[in-house]
Amino acid sequence: MTSAVSRVPAAEPEAARRHFAGRLSLETDCADVHAALAAGEADFVLLDVRGPDAYGRGHVPGALNLPHRQITADRMAAWDAGTLFVAYCAGPHCNGGDRAALRLAELGRPVKLMIGGVTGWADEGFGFVTGPEPGEPA
């Protein structure tokens, strides 16, 4: 008897390696972002790409608010060309993070999506801050 799991054979190991390596080059998760921030090892710029009201109600500590519709070449010129950006939005029900990541890639910027967004961050039990980050306009 064959289960629904094994009815379609697993990919060859090399195909699986390429697939999962590709996914990890495009995505990161909330736990890895949290660990990097907590260790002071954030070698990326974390972008909350939701609107300012949602951002102000609660965002990942250290995240800058840059709604995906405001990602332009002029705006991104504030960072070196090789800066890695990690974008997130509300969560799996929202495609704002994907829109931001696409826009950043179109501008030639290295980018990853923080899968899960705000929902994933909360699910992990990590805290939020309210209001603007230091140095950001209120």
C-alpha cells in the first residue's frame, strides 16, 4: 500500500538541494532575524513594508517603515548598493512583502523575504515596539 505522501516519488537529492538552497537564498524566517538582531549581528536592513498606521501600532524592533509603494531608486540611494534588505508585511495573508522584494530586486538590490511577517513574529512569541524607531520621523 502506498501513502499519499509517497505516491509521488521524492525528488532526486540534487534537485532537492537546488530547490531548498534557492528558497533559502530568497527567504529567511523570524527566528533567524530575531537571533541576528538580539546578537547585534544584523548585517541587513529590516523593512516593514506595511502602511505607517500598521507600523505605528506595532513592528519588529529595529525595522524601518518603508511601504512597498514608496520603494524607489531615489529612496534606496540612501543605502550602499550591496546592502541586504529583509522585507516583511502582515503575514501569510498579505503580499506586501513579496511586492517589496520584487521591487527591490528590480532595482538591483539584494533582498530576502521574512516569511511569516508580523503574524510569524507573534507566533514565535517575539515582542513588538510601537511608534517610530529612533531617528525616524514620527
